[in-house]
Amino acid sequence: MPHVKPLDSSNAPEDSQPILNAIEKKFGQSLNIFNTLAYQPDVLGGVTQINDGIQNDLPGKLRELAYFKASQVNGCEYCSHYHKQAAKKAGASDAQIKDIDNYDTSDAFDEQEKAVLMYAEQLTKTAQVDPATVAKLKEFLDEKQLVTLAATVALANFTNRINHALDIQLP
């Protein structure tokens, strides 16, 4: 049972309503995390701005694999559900989804994908990243992409914790 009842755009604060309407248009449905954040329009707006910002620079498959991996590490069923779908839509194979927990030994991932997943796992588990992991990533990513990757993993951790803190449920 969620700790806070999700709102819909008709009963959300006025400043949240256009954001919720845009989310529903973008995703084709309302999402409970955003409907719950709607109680606090500034937080809702900030999260959606970061989410929009990470859509740039980094290939979608890498971004979604990183988000999915962070969510898996944190045991966030809500984010794992949506970002597994997003990863598949962005080009992740069924084998990659299946092997996400064993990415480091799986043949389903290339070296770039393994480096991204290692980065997401390390940052999520310890809030730090081994310099060797960053060096490996820099073989594939430029600095702007590395910033986007860091923001992606940070947003995943933020939304995972919001979901857990408020017990946000899948529809």
C-alpha cells in the first residue's frame, strides 16, 4: 500500500498539472512516481528536467542499461519494470536483460556495455567509481557522455529511493 496516494492531473496542484499532462502525452499513460511527486511541483519539475536532460548525448541503449542495472542493484521493482522495457525498446536483447546480473562474464555484452554496467553498479553500491572503470569508459565515451552517464545513475538511485520511501506501486 503506497504511503502517499498518487494524484492525477485533475486533483494535483495547479503547477503540477501541465507537467503531468506532458508526461501522460509523452509516455501514453500516467506513471505513479510522477503522480506522487506532483504533491511537490518543484520536485516534480526538477525530476522531469533531469530526466529530459539525460536523453541527450549518451546512446539510449547504454543509458537504459545503466538505469536498469542501478535499479536492479537497489531492488527497485518499479524502476526495473519500466527501465527493462525501455532498455529493450532502445535495443537491448533478451539475452542482455536475462544476463544483467552476470554482465561481467556474459557474452551478451560488448566491452563498452560492460564498462557502463560496471560504472552503474559501482556508483550505486558505494557512491564511488574505481578510476580503472572510468579509464575504461573514457575509451568509449567523451566527457559530456560521462556526465550524462553519471546523471543517469544518480537519477536512477534518486527514483529508486523515492519509490522505496513512499512505497510507490506499479499500476
